Amino acid sequence: MVETGQLNKLKVIREVDFGVYLEGGSEGGILLPKSEVPEGTRLGDSLQVFVYLDTNDMPIATTKRPRAQVGRFANLKVAEVNEVGAFLDWGLPKDLFLPYNEQTRRLAQGDYVTVFLYLDNTGRIAATTKLEKHFDPEVTYEQAQLIEMLVWRRTDIGYLVIIDNCTSGLLHQQDIHRPVRVGQKLSGFIKQVREDGKITVMLEKPGYGRVDPLAQQILQYLEAREGFCALGDKSDPAAIKETFGVSKKAYKMALGQLMKAGRIRQDEQGIYLNT
């Protein structure tokens, strides 16, 4: 079954001068335009494509990857505003429609807005800024659990974030020790789940205590990669710069701080998180 607004793996069933047709669709196939057909593609090959509706509301496939898919939250730029709503740049030729009745504030061209993508009652892909109704009330978390989050909006006491594309949480100002901006994707941890179900989050694991921002970044990197990093104090400066954005000298100082605190250990293979 072909899912509009999602990545699909579909088989090539027919070749034409202007592209290939892939299995699915009510008209006997879904067109993948010639300009997007991978070189060497043959009948029977399976291709991973994103399926959406063209300007005539007909299903069409693309090998491009949009910035968001149906069922996901994303922060997107407003490309145009007219009498029917706003249109968002999501990386495809046809902009994403955000109807006026799904907006919570007036938007202008060039604004960025956090939205949820859904299929409307005609099967078209659309966006909404009314996010709360798309959160999962059944999802559960534990303290110190590793999460991914999208920074949603600024508040008087910090930032609201969307956790694991499921629910919302608060990143309190007192727990922010490095620059954070709306639309940013971050790794973090559950700080607390209150009795009323509200969640607070942190950028570093609870109980780690205060370390400088680079040391925190190294700890998060290790947490996300099963406690190992191949970059030690003798590693290539260019590799350190590419991964952490700092000089080798600064990196070595942060490693020293973490080893002195007993949080990591090092051998010739790299560094390891102490558990």
C-alpha cells in the first residue's frame, strides 16, 4: 500500500519517455519524472521514493527527501502568504500548505514556524500549528532517559520542546548552559515526570553535575554512541574540529577534566564513558 506523505519502496512497472511509473496509485502507476530516475534503473527495480500530490492533485514520486513527512513535527520557513493561507518550504517543488484556520498567529514571508504534517479530508498533505492535539497522551518516560527533541517555542522560563515526535516538555532556563534556538534539534534527557504528567528535560544527564559546555558535549556524544568515541587526546586535530568544532588543545583540556572527575577513561582506541 502506498502511503502519501511518506517514504515508500516501490517497484518500477513501466518505462516512458518522461520517466518511469512505479507500482501503486489509482491510475495504474505513480510517475517518477525522468530527471529523478537513478541511472541504470530497470523494470522490476525497487526504488525508495517520497510520494506526494502534484499541482493537479495527482500522486507523484520523488527521490528528494523533504524536510518533514506526514505524522512528524518540523520547523519550516514560510515561502509565501496569500488569501487562503501560508505555504512552507519543505524542500520539494510544491510548497506545503498551512491553512489559515490551522494557524495560531499571523505569519509573514520569511518567518519560521513549527508545524505538524497531516493528510486533510481530501487526502492532501497539509500542515497545522495547533500541535497539542497531535501529542500522544499515552507515552511514558523515566528520569534520565535519553531523548531527541525539537525546540518548539520560547517561554518566560525557558523553551517548550517536542520530545521524540510524541509529546511536549519544558527545558528550563536554569538548565541551559549553551546556546539554544527555536527549531533546533537536540539530544537530551528526561529530568522529571510530574504527577500531572508534565515533563521537564535537560541537555545533560541528571546527576552529572556542572561541567563546562565542551565536556557536556563530549558526555552527550558518548551517551548517544554506546559510551565510545574514537577521538582521544592524540587524535588528528582536523577530525576533532569536524566532530566537536573545537581545537585539539581545548578538546584535550575537556578530556582531562572528565578523566579527573572519573567520568571517562581512555586507551589507544579512544575514550569510554564510565558507568
